[in-house]
Amino acid sequence: MTTAKPAETIQKGLFHTPFWTAPASHVFEERSMRFFELAEADNSEWRLYLELLGKLTAAQHAVSAKHRFTPPPLRQGSTTLPPAATEQVPADFYGVFTDLLNEINHQPNMTVQAELNRLAALTREETEALAKRVSTSKIENSDRAAIIWVQAALQIIWTAWAAQLTEDDVPPVEERTLCPCCGTEAVGSVVLAKGDLAGFRYMHCPHCNSRWNALRAKCPTCGDSSGMGIQEIETDTAPTQVAPLLGAKAESCETCRSYRKLYRLEKQQYADPIADDLASLGLDILVGEAGYSRAGSNPFLLSAE
């Protein structure tokens, strides 16, 4: 459970555009519903993984409500919160991780259940050492199956911390690729559709779930504005089960030859940069074949290496 935010102390202008916005209050619950919706629309075996992530994010929501997270002292450096890539494992991690495993337990897939049993048998010291390896990308081969569970627990903590910040706690910075709260590279961006911020692009952090404003005319990776383009799957040739994914596009840059997913919420108001990314991997294949490299990573998209 997170504490209530204090009232804003600085009066904002009539046409104020916030640089940073806190995580949505029910981000994990809404993401869970989106995962299940996308799984239902998928007629391949991939739907089983989307359903598993629907259960995992529902568990994240339940565990978040059980804890009261005291935010750490705010930093004056490149990030407001402790960076995600840290060797300092939060004191709350072991309790959150244990509760998450208990919440997601009893899976019909024997491979998944075996991994949950293995993780539940680890000591606190072993669990925190695993979290340190995952956070610093120094994983061992035996850690690969544990990554999504560790990442899910870490997301709960950082998201709860970020939810207790105000806009004034996160000052604008020139760097728009990395999250100003925790330093994680944006997984994608959304173009808002409602209210005074309709049409504005906000980058989305896959770790603490906060968002920050970035000009749509510039590449969020290299900052160039001369070669921006939009790649997408043609809707007239897409199968009917792709209908829920029409908000997903790839924003590519000719200068750095990178791309990142973009979601126009006027096309799909329920699009989620984590869930929809995993349900639109056909778009990654299409853009990759055109010679662009993916920028940003999804904590639930595991490499085969």
C-alpha cells in the first residue's frame, strides 16, 4: 500500500505540460486485464505466456496492496530514485518476492511450477544475491528462468516509490531516453488521447512505470529529427485477431537505425506499453527485417541466449 501524495505546493500555469507523471494507481491490475484480453485475441501457443503474465501482474497488484513502502531519500543525481541497475537490494525485496511467489503458486504448467518451487526454497541470502545479479545484468545460465519473477518483485517496489513522488520531485532533464526516476531505458511511448495533454508523447518506464514527456518530432534514442518514420502492420492484411493491437506502431529513426514501439491511445485506449509490446512481436519481426534495431527492453521478453 502506498501513502497518499501531498498536495501540490506550486501553482501550475493554465497550459502547463508536466514533464513527468507518476504511475497509474492501478497499473498492475489494468495491465493484468490487458494481458488477458490480448491472450484471448491470440490463436497461437503464445497466448499461454500472455495468460501467465496476466496472472503474474494480477499477483503484483495483490502484493502491492499488502505492503507499505517507505520511499528512500530522493537523489540529486541523474535519477530521483535509486537506479534500477543497482547492487543495493531493497530491504523490502525478500518479503515482496516471497509474497509474490505465494500469490502466483499452483500453476498448471509443470515447468513453471517447478521453477516457482525452486525459488521458494532459496534462503534470503540466496534470493537477494539472485536479485543483485538480475539488477546488474550479471546473470548466470541458471538464473534465466527466474528473471521474470525477480523483475516483477522489483517493479512492485520501484513503482510504489514512484507513486509517492510529485511532479516537483522529478525536475526536467535533457536526457529523454532514460527514466528520470530510476534510469531504466524506456520500453516505448504513448501518445495521449484525452484532456489537455491529448497529442503529447510520453515515454514509459518498464521498471517504475512512470512516464516523461518527449517531443514527437525527435528520435528519443539519438535526438535527431531528420529521419523519423512510422512502421506498422497493414490493417487490411492483418488477421482479425490483431484488431486489439491497432494502437501499436514502430517509431523508427534513419540516423541511428533504431526503433521503439509507440501506442496512440486514440486508436486503442487500453494499450499498455508492456503488455501490447509482447502481443505485437510480429511488428518487431517486420521492422527488424527492414534493418532497424530495437531500442529499450521489456522485462518479460526473455532472450534465447
